[in-house]
Amino acid sequence: MDSYEYEKEHEKYIDSIVEKYENSVKDNVSVFFDTEDFEALINFYQSARDYTTALSVVNQALNQYPFSTSLMINKAMVLADVKRFAEAIRLLDKILLIDSNDIEIYIAKADILSFQGKYMSAVKILEDRIPFLSNKEDIVFVYLQMADCYEDGLKYDKVFECLTKSLEIDPNNEEALGRINYCVKITGEYEKSKKFHEEYTDKNPYSIFAWCNLSSAYAGLEQYDEAIDALKNALAIDDTIDFIHHDLVDLYLSNNQPEDALEAVNEYEELFGYDEFSFILYAECYRSMDNLRMAKYYYKRALNLNSNMSSIYYELGMIYEEEGELGISFAHLQKAIELDELNCDYLIDAAKIAQELDKNEKALEFLDNAFSIDKTRFEIYLIQAQSYLNLNDADNAIEALENGMALSANKDELQFAHIAITYFLGFEKEAIQQLCLLLAEIPEKASELLEILPELKNHPDIIHLLG
């Protein structure tokens, strides 16, 4: 039975036992379920967030199977779902008195502690069990669970450590290989990843995902030739994985090799036939060659195959902006947002173009939505301030910049914009004082940032400060 057939059979099984259970409740009759049935029912109601029914099921199950450790663990997890954490922990401690060797109990306890934000306590419970484990699969599983706890606690350096330890025990663990690359992209520890995966591929030269991870590490270090070679090694092992071909095209483009990128797209089409993704890749190639006409042609061909891809509307919108067709650009960005309302980049770029079209109220609407998604993006506040100024509302412009300086890590441009508004409002002395203080902190940005206020380049205080 293949995975699709198994999934269909499993769906039928779940539907049948749910119907059987709910009919028994409605008719107030007792029916037989084995422990596997009960666990499937509990998982179903947990997934549906119907924790009241999940708790009823697990209590009924324990009445029928009072000594089932797995059912008691299930009850603890349902109790945690409804934030009855103390009861859940007490129940798990009770189970440990019966069976102190079942690793699932410790994992459940760690999960509940993580739910409460007690990540280091969760890690300690798991770490303390490792010396007592003899089964390699259990040790690998515990390291992966520890990685979960560290990830929940945003300790990505420790996530990397746990994943590499699990791979030392089980080099073929695809979950660990997949997660390690995500972790490295967050931490930026590309050098560490490069060293690990170089050693790993020496010992495991047929690991496709390891070659992909090594390629990603090289790319993060901007060593594109090596990154390309690593991906070619992955394709030499198996050339039927489509995303590797996509990544290879991206690497060629990053390495300023558009002709090689086009050849890689051709090879992709020979293997998989044309689809929206091949057309998108063609469009990216032509765009990198500044052939915007062909880029638009292939993006539109991709839309003909899949009209629900927000990214295509966005890319077309940015091309039309580049060509000065702001109205058409704005329409495409609006469609991209309609398809993906939570994409901050779409909202910010749409706000910029709305502003250029003198649609300042619409720009502010987009920026309010962007703020609700990611309030750390400094561009939000710069565009907000400009839109308010366009509406002759200097007070709100200043307030937007002050909010940005409090919430965004990139404060330099916001501070200079704030000084510029202060200056143009007639508070010249205050603006000069603020500018002198800021340039004393970041003199290396003087020429770049003084472009905002060219009138002050020849001011005696600024000339004195910059020597």
C-alpha cells in the first residue's frame, strides 16, 4: 500500500470510529474500543481543539484500561491543552512510579514544561535521561526533542548542537538534516555549518540533503562556485528532486551567471516538463539580464497556469514600477496582497507606490496592516512619516518616527528623518543639536545621511564636527 492509499484508509478508519463514538454518546450506550481506537479518538479531538470531548474520551478509556501507560500520558497532554499543568505533571510523576524507564513519559513531561515556557527545565529532564538509554533510536529521538525545547526557547546555537549530536549517532536522519539548515539560516553560523557538513559529506558522500546543506552554507558565505558544485553533487546522486534544480538556478543568478541559469532551467524542463515554476525561473533569469519584456512574458505564462500565486503578481508589480508604470504596478501589488494579506514586503512596497500616486490614505492603510505583522521594519515608519507630511500632518509624522525609533533596530535613518522634519518645521537650533549628537555617534554615515539635509552640509557646527 502506497502512502496515498494508506492515508485514505486511515481517514476512513478515523471517520468510522468517530461516528461510532459519537453515536454511542448520543444513544447513551457502551461500545467497545481497543486502546489504539481510543488514542486515535483522543488525537482527533485534540487536533480539532475540542478538548472537552478529548478529556471525556480519555477518561472513558482509562475506566476501561486503567493500567495503560500510553492512555495516562494522553490524559496528561489533554490536561496540558486546557492549561491544567499541575495536574498533568502530577499524573506523569505518578506514572513514573509505575514505569521509570518509559522515555515517552519524560518526553511528555518536557513538552508540558515547554508549554509553560520552562524550556531549560524541559531540556534538563531529557538530558538527564540520556545516560540511561541504550537504544540508539531513543537517544536520537531525545536529542531531537531537546532541539525542540531549545527552539521554543530561541536558543538556536543549542538547536544546532543537538541536531549535530543526533547525526553523529544516526547519519541518515533526514529530519535532523532538514532542520539543521533552517537553524543555520536563523543564526547565520554558516562557517560552523560548512565545517560540519564538509566532514559529514566526507563520511557520507551519498547524502543528498547534506550536500544541499553544504551548498547553503557556502552560499551564506558568498562562496557561490563551491555552493554550485555542492548542489551538482546532490543532483548527481538524484536529479529528480525539483527544489534542488530551483536552488541551482538561484545560485547561478547570485553568481552572475544568467546563461548557466537558463541552461539549468532547460534541464529542469527536460526532466519535469514545463510548469509555473519553470516559467518563474525563466522570468528570474531574464530579469537578471535586464530583459524586462521577456521577464514579464514568462511571469504571465506562469500566471496562466496558476493565477493564485501572489509572488508572481508582486514581481510583475515591481517590474512595472521599474518601468514607471505606477498605476499598473499598484494594481498588481493589490492583487498580491489580496492573495497574501500577511506579507509585509507586499504591504510596504504597495504603500510606497500608493504614496507616489498621491494615495496617501491608502498608503497609511497598508502600513497599519504591515505594522500588525512586523512592527520592527523601519521602512514602515519612514513611509508613514512621509505620507503624513504629504497630508500636512507633521505631528503624526513625528510621532510615527518616534514610534519607529522605539520599536525598530535600524534607528539611524529614522533619527535623521526626525531631525529633517524638525528642521523644516522651523526648529533649526534643535535640529542642529540633534544632528551633531547623532553624527558624533556614527560619523561614518555622515555623507550618506546628510543627503537628507543638504542645507546643513556647510553649517559651521557640522563642518567643525566632521573636521
